[in-house]
Amino acid sequence: MEGDNGLNRVDSAVPLQPATTDQQGQGQEDARNYGIVKAVQYGAFGRVQELVEGGYDVNEMDKENVSLLHWASINNRIDIIRYLIDKGAIVDKFGGDLNSTALHWATRQGHLSTVVLLMSYGADPTILDGEGCRCIHLAAQFGHTAIVAYLIAKGNDVDMIDKNGMTPLMYACHRVFGYVILDLNGETPIDMAVAAKLPNLVKRLRQISEMRGSGKSNCLTRYTSDKAFRKRVMWTFPFVALFVVGYIPEMTAPIYMKILLALLAFGGFQICRQFFFDENIMNVIPLPLYLATKVWMYYTWIAYCLPYVDSMKLNILFTINTILLTYNFVKAWKSDPGFIDTNREQKMKTVLDLAETQTLTLQEFCSTCLVHRPLRSKHCGICNKCVAKMDHHCPWIDNCVGANNHKYFIGYLFFLFEKGKEYRYLNDKKGNCMELLHNVTDKKARARRKEVQCLNPCIFIVFKYYLALSIGITLCLLISLRRRNYRSILQISEKFSWVTWIALNAAFHFCWVGILLVCQLYQTLSPWVTWIALNAAFHFCWVGILLVCQLYQVMWLAMTTNERLNAHRYKYFHSEDQDKEVGHSHDDGEKCKHQPKSPFNRGPLSNLIDILGISFCGLLRPNKVDWKNLYDVPGKPENLLRRMRLNVARKTINLFKIFINYRF
């Protein structure tokens, strides 16, 4: 290749920065004194019109060999561009040090609206500039995704090469990553991570190096570099770990043997963590952890508890709950949450529509899926798809929660919470079935067990009291943080020192009482049952909290989790009066002085009916909305002032045939 292939070039002409309010006022007074070039640069349309009508040639080049159309294009002066072309300006006229057209200049600066307008007047994006690049190469080189998408939609070959044999993909990769992984001092990223004392980063970089064959290999490399094998190990790990941790204390073996087995198990777990766990561990392991917990919980119920449960009602409720829980879990796990899928022809049509209405921005257009984002949708980085009315990606079901499976997710949480209540009912009411669970045989041990059994309910009551107190105080602090605009918990602690002191004491007692309760259960119950009970309690707690949060968001806020966390980014949560308030900005939501309000709120009961899709004899009517095709808030007219339709004459061609060999 010759030279630098245009990768490091800089045009001599640069766009002007937007003027301040004072500068605009002063510019209006002095605009009548502007020369033609300055008038075009600053967008003084009246002055440009005056000079052109006075006889100035719109194709005349200035001393820098730049035409007026070039200056208008680099500064994104739409009205002036249209006026100059109507007055006879040559659209594809070359100029500047790089001998490029006005379309090249607009592309380099990322002015999509100018690119669309120039091409509507016949500008050719396939013309080579002085460095041998076409417009698509410039757009890829400078990271203008929207322009790249528009050019491809207009028929530009995605594999088009310049005079140096470079494709747009090559320019994009070179610009972002580069070919050399050494800095000026000859250091690799691993060297920098070691110098910065970042062991986790060093570990990850070395793993990548080994996967690519650039490091030393060992007998485990074949398996540790296999992504599918690592995933199988992460899936198997929770089943084995839960069994081993509960079974070793349950064994009838000497204490030293149990300690030895525990150390061996710990070593095995560390080997798995070191060689087979990767950065996806938090996205992979929650689902098998839940399934493993359920498997061992059902085993415990059948093997330990079922023979001693004489309540037909409890058995029937347990069976019904199991069926409903399994149904909702499978539907939430395996069903389509609302993925937005389109074909190539629809994608190209979407790009053209958004570009020509000047709405082709990353807020309304997904550059990964090449789709127009519907209202309340979001791109999931894990599933790598856009999801309609996305709530969040839940690792416990290994799926997104969206428009189609949100009701199943809520049902899954509800019946899982009820399952925890059934285990609690069993422990509270069915004491006779616990006879099998106690590791005592002699009369004295049984007497001691009865004494401890009398103590356990007292400890459990105290534990629940401190748990409720801690949660209540924490919720009060969080509400204060939200409503009184405190920026951190530290500000609340300074304002409410007494409440903070009580909260710390409650948390302290909650911890030691919880530890005491675990010890008491371990002494009186089977270690296996104690271990399973602790896991059940863990899931009971987080499921209960998540269920309350989901119902609160769905019923009272009419928001998804994504919308609640990023409400300041979505304009439909802020009315026009609120937008005018001082300090409001969608780019800086922390300064908003008002609480976002959902335009989809129909009241708690109606909101719940909408989510669950329940209908009954006309009394309950869900509001059925096609969230995959909703782009504007119902009842609110589109703000036409923000969208200007460009007069683009499309060619009647079959886009599908053009892009059938392209992959997006």
C-alpha cells in the first residue's frame, strides 16, 4: 500500500464551532458586512442570497480552492446547500487540498442530513477523492455508523475497495484496534496490567493469549480454551457443589475425614474457578444454581419430609404449586420475550426512512440489529437482540424479560415465593415429620434436643424482628434518598444520625442472631436439611424482594426496570412543562427536579391486568398493544417541527436482490 492510505490525513478545512448566544446576536448585526465565504460558513442565508443575486458565481473557487458548496456542506448549512444547488452549483465539483467533493466533506464530518440532501440532488458517493477513498470508506474510518448504514441502503457495496485495496471494514478495524499491540515503549497490554497491579486483568489477558495460541500450552489448554466445555463445567458446578457441601457434614465418618474431604473439595472448586470460569460466569451460573437448588430441595422433600406429612391439603397444594411454577418458569425461560426481527429489505427501508426524516440517531436506531427501535424497547448486550418493552435480562432464567414473557416471569416469582412459604409452613406446623431429621438416638440427647427446640422458635422470632427492622429502616433511608434529592447515604447519615445509629444496631443484631439461628439448626437438624433450608431461605428472600419490586413498578409506576433506571433518557417520561424547568436535561438526569411520570399509567389494577393479559366477561379488559410496532406515545401528536422530510426520489429497485449477499 502507498503512504498512510489516508488513515491519518486531516483536511485543511475544518467546520466552525457553533456560536454562542452573544455571538449570534452580534453576528446578525454584522452579517451584512460578511464576505460570501464567511456568510456561508456562519449560515447567514440572507447575506448569501444578497451576494448571489448580485452576480456572484456559485461555482467560483476561493483562494484555498474551495467552493461555496464545500463550505456549506462541512458546516451542515442545509438551506444554503439547497439554495446554491438551485442556483446552479455543481454537486460533484472537486476542491480542497484532498481534491474531494462536497459529499466527501459532509461524510467526513458526519453530517447525515447533508449527505442525504446532496445525494437527493445526484451527488455520487462512489467518486474517489484525492487519496483514493470513497464516501463509505470515510464514514467507516471516522466511525459514522449512521452514514455507513445509509450508504449501504442506497446501494453502495459493503465490500467496496479504494485505490489501495482497503475495504470499509478494514478502515473500521484499523481505526479502532490497529495492527500493532505494542506501545511506544514496547510494552504489551499484559505488561501494563502487571505494572498497574491488576491480577484479574492479567489473568484474563493471559487466557486470551493462550486461546489464540500465543502463550505456553499445557495439558489443560485443550479444555480451558474450549468455550463449550467451559460452559458445561459452569453448568455442572452448582449441582456438584451443593451436594458436596451438604453431604460431607451428613456423613457418618470421623471428623478428620470430613475435614480432609472438605479440603479436597475446596481445592477442586478452586481449580474449576481458576481454569474454567470466565467473564461470563455471572450470566451463566445463576440458572444452573437455581435448577440445582430445586433438584436437591425436591429430593429432600421426597426423601426426608414426604413420609411424615399426613396433610392431604398440603400435598395437593405442593403439587399444584409445583406444576404452575414449572410452567411459568419454562415459559419465561424458553419463550420469545419479544425479539424484534426483520429481513434485509425491511432493514434497508428502515434506514432510508429514518435518514430521510433526519431521525437516524442511535437513540431511535439500533446499529447492531439495523432496526428502528420501538417505544420502550432496548438492545440486550447478552442476547444481542432488540427486545420490545424490555424490562431486564434475568440470568436466573437465562433470558430477557420483555413484552411477551413478562407475565410468566411475574408468575414464576409468585409461585416460587409461595413454594418458600410451603417449606416454612412445614417447619412451623409439622413438627412430627422432623423426627427423622434429628441426629440423636439416646434419651439424653433427645432431652437436650427438646430444650433446644424450645429455644429455636424464640431465636427465629428475634431473627425475623431484626430482619424486618433492618429492611424497614433501609427502605426509609432509600425513600429519603429518592424524594429529598440526597446524593448519597452519607448525606442521609449526617442528616439523620439517630436513625442511622439505630439501623447499624439493628444490622449488627440481625447478623449475630442469624448466625446463632444457623448454629442451632445445625445442632438439632440434619446438616443436609440445614444446608437445603438455608438455600431455600436465600431464594425465598431474593424472590420476595424482586416480586415486590416488580409489582411496584408494574402496578404503581407503569415502568419497566430499564425505564426506571434510565427514565431521564426517555423523553416520553417528561412533559413539555417539565422539559422547560431549569436543570432538566436528558443527558444529565441527576439535575432533574421532577419525578418522571409514565404516559402508560392506567392505575394499579388496570396496569396489572394489562401485564397479565386477563379478561373476564367484559369486566376485566387488558389494553392490548403491539409493542413491536409502537413508535409514538398514543394520544400525543408527533412533533413535526423536529422532523423535516427531505425530497428524496428513490429508485424503484429491489433492495433485497442487491443486499442478498450482504450480512448485517
